[in-house]
Amino acid sequence: MPDAPARPAAAGTPAPPRSNAVVAVLALAGIVVSLMQTLVIPIVPELPKLLDAPASDTAWAVTATLLAAAVATPVVGRLGDMVGKRRMLLTSIVLLISGSVVCALADSLIPMITGRALQGLSAAVVPLGISILRDTVSAEKLAGSTAVMSASLGVGGALGLPTAAFIADNWDWHILFWTSAALGVVAFVLVLLVVPESENRVGGRFDLVGSLGLSAGLVSLLLAVSKGGDWGWTSATTLGLGGAAVLILLAWGRWELRAKQPLVDLRTTAKRQVLFTNLASIALGFSMFAMSLVLPQLLQLPEQTGYGLGRSMLTVGLVLAPQGLVMMVMSAVSAGITKAKGPKVTLMIGSLIVATGYGLNIVLMSEVWHLVLVSCVIGAGVGFTYGALPALIMGAVDPSQTGSANSLNTLMRSLGTSFASAVAGVILAQMTTEYGGFALPAENGFKVVMAIGAGAALAAFLLAGFIPKRGAAVMAAAAPEEAQEATPVKA
């Protein structure tokens, strides 16, 4: 099919029917990639036996995905702006398929880590999809389309856990990855057939030095954060990596400010609307991970502890699954609020809903239905915030920077998640109770983590308040035919 997209409808007029298919296919691709993130969770405790390796080594099957995703997201986003977003989207899906096949064939540690790293390199699919929507969907449908695309992350994660648990309980674990590969092939074919290539490219020379510098800085930072609990927070390795991350990122920032075609335009990133949206994204990423850590443990801990519910991993997945459906439904509601009041208001409402969900969890945690309710309330808030964040970013950057700007925002959420993992890990390791000769996280430890999650959501609410009202109400270059002349919104 030709690379150039059909000319979309002007703002305020109905979009052509084809745009609905584009949104559906891109959302499916987002769901497939988010499935990859939860696919391995049911078998993590079994990996040492399955791969004949120590638990400290098999943990890299998760860490490798985190590091690869952090490195790939900003780089692939920038390449999308330069050489074509659809092209890089297809490349990302190929990496997902390749990684899934490698894991499906793996019976030892190194192939497993390699495959998981390849899967992590596909993480830019959602920000690329959102950027494609900006170029191909009419202004009237853009808010709803980006909300649906953003919600695909939560939907895939929520539905993936019970599915993965069911497969792992009933069949060979390799089928998990064959399933991921098959879904990746379906997504690839549909994107190839349905999604057009954007004509909005900047070309030029890729900032190789900038990409290497950012990658080195992020890897050092995330290794220190994600492995500090294992290595010791005051160990020479952890402190050395943390110090190296600071120095490398400072040097990288200086390079980016001087580069003619930087990987990340730091001057645009420093604009008030972009800056506070990204800061709110870090807070939300921190907040949302707390639920993913607390609820599964509460469900699985023995009932004899007095607060655990003694349920299986499959039950955990089924309890969390409705959250994804709520996110999808709320994405439509959030789009309506964004159209009427602007994405700033939507983001603030969503942050308050997330904080409310954590507040409920502090007092409602003794029954399964309590946790279903809590996950649905938090999911509703996430549905609001995930739709608002890309709208705020796209309302402040030039169309030529959409891919890199959305990818950077996704990276900010991931950094928040990594910080939350470290903080929650320290809290739960310090606040423990004895059971059967083992130290388990105490009930008050979970409550402290939930309180911090609520606090992070409230921090996102406060940060969103600094987003300029005028800029937050504008979706810059929403109609693709206006994109060539669009300029960033003044903060």
C-alpha cells in the first residue's frame, strides 16, 4: 500500500470510516505489547528451576526488559519523527515477535534474557501509535482516539495476567511466548494493511552521540534503582552507578543543548506545559505501580497472617482484570471531558480518583471484593490520566517532534514505576512479620505503601495545576492538513 495516508477530514467534520480501523489496529498493537510486560509474572518464581539458574540471575529476565524499554523508547520515538512512525512501529513489532520466539525456544538463562531484552525494545509501540493518530485522525476524534490508545496499556496488562496464569498452570510455559509471537504477527499484518505512513517527517542526521549518552545514563540509573535492594543501597556498585548516571546525564544534557539536531529537544522539554506534564507523569508512574505490587501480595499471602487472602495467581489475574475494562470505558469519558474542559482538567480529575482508590485500599483490604473495587477505582483514574497526558504533550510540541515527545513522556512514567519499585521494596523489607519461620511484609507495610501511592497521585494533581490553562486547552495541529504550518503552543 502507498506510504502516504489518505487526507483526513478537516477539524469539525466526521472522520472517514478508515480512521476507526486505524485506531482499532493501533490499540490492538498496544495491547499486544502490554501483554508482554505481564506475560512472565506467573512464572517468575519458577524461573530458577525452569532455567537451572540462581534466582539472582533469573531476575534479569525482568530487569533486561526494563532496561531495553528505557533505552529504546526515546530513540525509536526520534527515529519515528525522522524516517516514518509506521516504519518504526513495524520494526518494534518485529522485535517483539523475535524476542517472543527466542524465549519460546529458550531452556537456559542467556537465551531467555536475550529474548526478554528484544521484547523490551518494542516498548515504543504505544507512543508511536499516539503520534500516528495525530497525523491521521481528524481533530474531532483525536482526543478519544489517543485516550483509547493510551488505555490499551492497562487493558493488555490487566487481561494478560489471568491469561498467562491460566496457560502457565495448564500447559508448558513456552506456550506463553508462542502466544505472544502469534499475537505479534497478527498485529504486524494488520498494521501493514491498515495503518498509513505519515508524511510528517523531519529527516536529517540521527544524533548517535546523544542516543548513546542517554542510553548509558538511563541504564546506570535504572540498574542502581532496580538492583540496589539486592546489592545494598550503600554498596560501591549502587553508589557508583548512581554517581555515573548523574555525571553522564549532565554531560548528555550539555551535548543536547549544543547539537543541531538533538535526540531530545531540551528547550521544548523545558516549556512549562511539557515540563509539568512530564513531572506529573513520573508521579503517576510511581503511584500506579504501588497497586501492582500491593494487591497481588495481599491476595496471595496465607490467610493465617490475618490479612492475606490465600488465593492463587489465577485469582489475582481475575481480580485485576476488570480494571482494564474500566480503563477502556473511562477513556471515552475522559475524552469527552478533554474536549469540553481541556486535558489539564482531565488529568487533575484522574489523579484525584487514583488517590481516592488508594485511600479506599487502606480501609478496605480484607475481602476479595474490596480489592476488585479498589482496582476498578484506580483503573478509572488511570483511564483519565493516560488519555490526558499525550493530549497535553501534543498540545505543546510541533508535529515534527510528536514521536520523540510522546516517547519521552512514556519514559517518564517508566522512571516513576522504577522508583516506586525501589521505595516499596525498601518499605516492605523493613516492615515485616514472622510467619512459619519466614519474614513476610506486614499489614502496616502495605498500608504505608498505599499511603505513599495516594500521596504520589496527589503530587500529580498539584503538578498538573501548574500547567498553563490556555496551552492545556489546545490540541496543536490536531487536523493533519494543518500540521505542516502548526507551531508549538506558547506556554
